[in-house]
Amino acid sequence: MPPSDPTPTAPDAAPTPAPPAATAASNGHANGNGHHDPHKGPLAPLVLGALGIVFGDIGTSPLYAVRESFGPNANLTPTPEHVLGVLSIIFWSITLIVTLKYIVLVLRADNKGEGGVLALASLASQGIPRNARRWRRSVMVLAVIGLALFYGDSIVTPAVSVLSAVEGLEVIEPGLKPLVVPIALIILVGLFSFQSRGTARVGRLFGPVMVVWFFVLGVLGLWQIVKHPGVLAALSPHYALDLIQDRGLAMFLPLGAMVLAVTGAEAIYTDMGHFGRRPIRIAWLGVCMPGLILNYFGQGALIIADPEVASQVFFELVPKDGVIFLVLLSTAATVIASQAVISGVFSLTRQAIQLGYLPRMDVRHTSETEIGQIYIPRMNWLVMAGVVALVVGFGSSSKLVGAYGLAVTGAMLVDAALATIVAVLVWRWSWPAAVATFGLLAIPEACYFIANLLKIPAGGWLPLLVAVLVFYTVATWRRGRTIVVRELYDGSLPLKQFLDHMERAPDRVAGTAVFLTNDATSTPPAFLHNLKHNKVLHERIIILQVDTVDEPRVPAARRVEVERLGKGFYTVVARYGFMEQPDVPAALRACRPHGIAYDEMETSFFLGRETLVPASRSELGVWRQAWFISLSHTASATKIFFRIPPNRAIELGNQIQV
């Protein structure tokens, strides 16, 4: 992110953001212009894949959206007028928020084909002048808020989705209710336990299953619409306006449930990097949206015919003999929706680590061919613990929906703010046009957000608490790393000046020494420690700086930049995108055209390793100081994160007060 706020993940070995201007200048096209799409190949498999991954969350909303709109917390009776009003609000919410905002507009804001709040913030930063520090900081804060809200949502979605599907067993036999929570826990624990093996094989089934799911949704809804075609009158927005006018401020209660129909819309943009804009748009307009609208209107038609079915209206769409099939299918669909959220957690966590928002973590690649197939054990078990706690603590999806929606609507508002900045600075819209467009589209999102604030006592506090903890962690980590780097490099001698004043060279030994640093222009502390204690220099000294730039991936031609300093010294700057995993040996091999022949057995890597001790008066304060030191202790080893051969690494310690 902004170069004015560098947040390295390790002293002497940290990726630091490169200036966005330099990045954008070499792209060869204007990012976010709506014309760049790196996804090539047959369209049908991409559309099928998008159906399986992108729309899992919003695709399972019919399980609970209409039901909860007439639930006890919504304070709305299932009269024909109210049913038509609810359907009208749901239809126009899907049309404006999902279709117009995300499918038509926000998907244009691709950062070289990648999406998500961090990619959107990086794209916005590229259009901000380098000296506009306040704007850069504002974008960074919005990105962190969006990241925090995503984590808050990630523990709720799997719990409420799987619970709502398994609860269909109660329609078959009310006596099965005690089995709902145990079965849901078995499914969820199994899903999280499977993550370490990768999802490639199961992923091939996701698309076909979701095709069947949306087909069944459409057929079941159409069946009821044919019986009661008058329900189609809800396509007119005046039914929505009449309901809002009739209920007044009391309308915010049912709005807190209706928002469930658009939860998952933010994931459409987050998952764009997997498939590209066109397949996502085709999948939504051709399959998903028709299936969802038909099903919602079918549920409304059934409630108008028999208001008593409102409590489990989705499973009442089929005869009792068919409920078991619908339970199994909906369970499979909710597992797919949960997998999409879990994969999103892994993807955004890796981006956050690369951009210096979180400590280094163990990132494992579960596929040799698919870059996006990763597994982060720490995040997997943290999210699983949160999901299990929710299922056990709340016990039913109806109670859990109180915790659903606040984080989602907050993330939508963050997307709207960042998209407005992108529209002005990257798409070259005028400020009035950008603010009017995204401001008007944000009005229903703001209403939903306010409605969900009313659900804080009923469980809405939970994702909000998670988001606050994440924001606190990110802010503490960034500030703490800034202090550590300042202490390490304060008063450091410029490297070229050091070489100019090196009157008598120490003894030289054969081989190559690589010193990882945050700033290739300064003399690394690890280099000075080695020279002070060992009093020798290798024949070839490489000062290596690893940068994370504001783009998803860096082309091989721009991977490394090498400068020969003389006296056997070189500086190497290796650049990686926020979707890439740094690989120091690979970067050194890329230096061969620049005159550096990398031989692993002749190379030693010198890494700085600091020991943090609490200062009597810390800029962080007592609580943040303790939290930052704890986070530092959990960070993965530098040699592992940068893929440095362990038997070639030498760590030099340093004690720093924070």
C-alpha cells in the first residue's frame, strides 16, 4: 500500500510496498478500464466454475431470507400486501445492489484481473498522487475496515448456511430436531479438516451441483408462480414503497432480515480473479439471478396461499416425500458456499500478509498447477473454532441470523467508497457523476446497514467484535513494525557511502553472501553485525530487498532489478505482487542475465532476527505493546516465508525496545 506507511513483515527481510506510480507506468494499460481480462480459454468451463465458487453464498439465501422476513424478530405478518412488499424489496435489492452495482460497475474495477477489497484499494492508490498522504491513509483505513468486516462475516456464513440446510430435517420429522446441531457440526468440522488436502478434486463437482441447485430453485419457484401468477405484481416497485410508507421506522426490523437476500454479493467481486468478468456476468444473468428471483416469488406465492407455511417456506415448496432430496441438495449447496468463504479467507489473508497488514503465516500450496489453491493452517483452525462456537452457542439458524448482515453491509459500503475513488481517479469520471452513481446505489445498502445495527443485541455484536479485533490487530502490527524498522535503520549509513569509506577491505572468503533488507540503499544491520564479529567478507555480497507492489502479479521481465556497486557488491530489488509468494532463491536465479550466477551450495543467507523487549515508555501503549510482541512471536520464520534453504541460512540476533 502507500509507500509513506511501510509496514514490513520482518526486519532485514521484509516485503515493502513499491511506489504505485512506478507500478502503474509499466502496466502497459490503464488498470480498471474494463478491458483487461487475463482469463483465456473456453468460456463454458469458466462459467461452470463461477457457478460453483462465486455464487455459493448468495445462491443459498433462499433457505432463510423470506422465512426470516416474516419471523418473530421482523414483526411483519404474512398478509398478501406484506408478502408483495417483501418480494418487491428483495427483487429491487438484487437488481440494484447485485446486478447494477457489482455485476455492471464494480467488476470493471479489476486490478489486472484480480478483485477484492485489498485489490480495489491498491487500484485506488495507483490513481492518488504520491504526495497526497492523507488520501493514501484514508484508502488504507478503508481497506483495513473492509478486510476486518470480511473476517467478521467469514465465521457467520458457514454456520448459518449449513444449519439452515440441516434444519430441513425438522420438516420431515420434528423429532429429528436434537440431531440438527450435531449433524451440522460433523459437516463443518469435516469441511475444515479437508482443507489441508486442497479443494481441486471436490471443486470439479461444485459447478455441476450448483447448476442443479439453481435449476431446482427456478423450477420449484415457477411451479408455485403458475398456481398464483398474481404474485408477479411484486415486480413493480410501488409495492416496496407502499410497504415502507406503511411501516415507517418499524420497517427497519424486517429490513434486517431481507438483507439476507443479497449477502454474498461482495464475494462476486472478491472471486473475480478466479474466472474473470465475462463468465461471472453470464453465470449471474443467465442462471443465478433467474433461479433466485423465481424461487423468491414462488415462496411468496406459497405464503399468500397458505400463511402457515412461512416458518419453513423453502422446504414447503416440495411434497413431503421430496423434502429429504431438498435437504441433501441444500446441504451440498451450503457446503459449497462455506468453501467459497473459507477460500476467500485464505486468499485475503495472503494478500494482507504480503501488504504488511498481518504477521507472516505458513502458506501452503495444495496444487502444483493452480496458483490460487492455498491453505493457511492458522486461519483455517481459527475460523473453524469461531464457526463451531457459533453453532453450539446459537443452536439454530433463526437465532444466528441476528449476527448476519452487519459485516456484509458494512463491507458493501466500503466497496462503494473505494469504487467512487477508482471511478474518479482511474476511470476519469467527474466527481459529481461518481458520487451520484455510487451514492444512490449505496442508499439501500445504508438502510440495510442501519437495520442491522438494531440486531446488535441479538447477535450482531459478534461479527462486529471480530471486525474490531481484526482492525486493532492490523493497526497494532503496522504501527509496531514501523517502530521496529525505525529503530533498526535509524542513523544507518548509506551503502554507497559505506563502500566509499571502506579503506582497507577485510579478508575475503569464497562464495556469495546474501543480506535481506528493507532498504537496499542502506547498509543492512545484519551485514554490520557479521562484519563486526567475523571480520571477513565474501567474494560477492548481494544486498537483497523484497518489495510487494500494488498489483496482483509481477511479470518475469520486471521481477528483479540489479545494480553493480563495485568491490564485489550488488543490490537486488525483487518485486512481487500481493497475490504472489516471495521466493528468494528463484529471484536470485532470475539475476543470471544481469551477471549474477546463483549457486545454492556456494551461497549463505544472512537474516536479521530481532528480540523484542518492552520499553518503559512505548509509543504503542501498554496493551498494544504486549499484543504486538505476542504477534511477533507467532510470525513464521523468515527463511520459511521467503523459501530460503534452511541449511544455507544464518540468523544474527538484535534486541529492540518497542
